[in-house]
Amino acid sequence: MVRRYLVEENIEIPKGVEVVLDGRDVSISGPMGKLERDFSHAPIDIELDGNTMTVGVKWPDKKKAAMVGTVRSHIRNMVKGVQKGYTYKLKTVFAHFPINVRVEGNKVIIENFGGERRARSVLVDENVKVQVEGDDIIVKGLDLEKVSQAASIIQHATRIKKKDPRVFLDGIYVYEKLEGM
């Protein structure tokens, strides 16, 4: 393969994964589903040749060279997502007041946190599935960024303010990140 860019990264597309490239719009579909992403904001070139995708830039400065690796990582995560998916597991931890968590549509409702009467609610993306199994909250989806963002928002919703975090450990915490659903 002839090198056409000063900075370039190659991504091998595995069998069973189909990639459609329209300018800088990347659409990847696989056995688990389909993901689309627009990279028009990035000052880079994306090319598809058979089962190899090339992300590169001809005359880079530091920011453009860094953007090549970033876009490559996003595309790799998309490929893994349509093949296996992503799962984050969270655990509810409490000392005295039991935390109740339930899911209604795309809303996660956290009740009785620290003995509060008012429930805390968190909106998650509709492409992310949230399940409650006992003390565990399982967040699943194809897009790594949406799954990790949903887990982060749920964890952040139970952050304790104005108390010593070493003593008051109540909350919901991420304890496991998995590739695969």
C-alpha cells in the first residue's frame, strides 16, 4: 500500500461488518445493529479501500495529527459496538437508608437516597438500555460514548455534597466495564 498521508492510521474492518462512507459521514452496521457518526468537524481525510479504512492528513500540525488518532479510536469503538456491544455495571451502596432504583422508559428514578423524600431522576439516551437487578444496575448499548455517559450520569446523580466522602460512602458506583452484551 502506498502511503499518501504524512500522518495516517489504518483500521481493519472484520468480516460481518459493513462500512458505508459518504464524505466524512461513517455508517457501520454489524450483527448487533447500526451506528452512524459525522466527522465533518475534523480536518482529516477518511478513505475506504476494501476492508481497510484509512484516516489521515497530508500536512498536519499538532492538532490535526492528534485528531487522526482520535477519529481512529472512535471508528474502532463503533466497529466493536456493532459486533459485541458494551455493558457497564453499577452497584448501589448504602449504610442506613436503602436506595431504591427503578426504570421508567428512558428515565432512571433513584428513591430514598440518604433518606430524602424527593426522588432523583436521570434521563438516559433512548439507544441505551438500563436494567435493575437487585443492587446492580446494568447499562447496555452499542455506542460506547452513550453507554459510558449514561453510567456516569447515574453515578453523578448520587454524589454527596457538603459531607466527608470518606465517611459517607452511600451512592451508586461503576464497578465493571465489559465489551459485549
